[in-house]
Amino acid sequence: MEVKIGVVHTIRELTLEFDGSAAEVSAAVEAAMSGADPVLWLSDAKGRRVGVPTDKVAYVEIGSDEALRQVGFGRA
């Protein structure tokens, strides 16, 4: 699943690929933004840890799971 993090005063956003579920990522973001930790720490699919100061997070976009994506011109 793809997660995009917008950072204040930065033109580009951080794009990370995760193996976990949207609920896990959402819970980590909510915990960090609640004031428990001044840094939002996430680990991507390659095992890298990314930290963003919570006061610099503009937005977090959590993409859908890969299995739910539809590709092509077919109709559902």
C-alpha cells in the first residue's frame, strides 16, 4: 500500500510503500499526532525507518491495498 506524507514548506511529498494494512498506518499516525511522540516514525516495505516531526506534517494520504486496485478498462 502506498502512503504519501505532505511536509510543511516542502514542494515534494514523501511517498512510501508499506506491507501492513491501512488501519496499522492510520493508528501509527494518530498516535504520533496525539502528542505522544514529537516524531511520526514509519517503517516501509524495505525496512527503512522514516521520521517526520509531527508539527511539520501537512497531510497523510493512505492509499488502498494493492489487491483492491483495478487495472484496465473493464466494467464492474
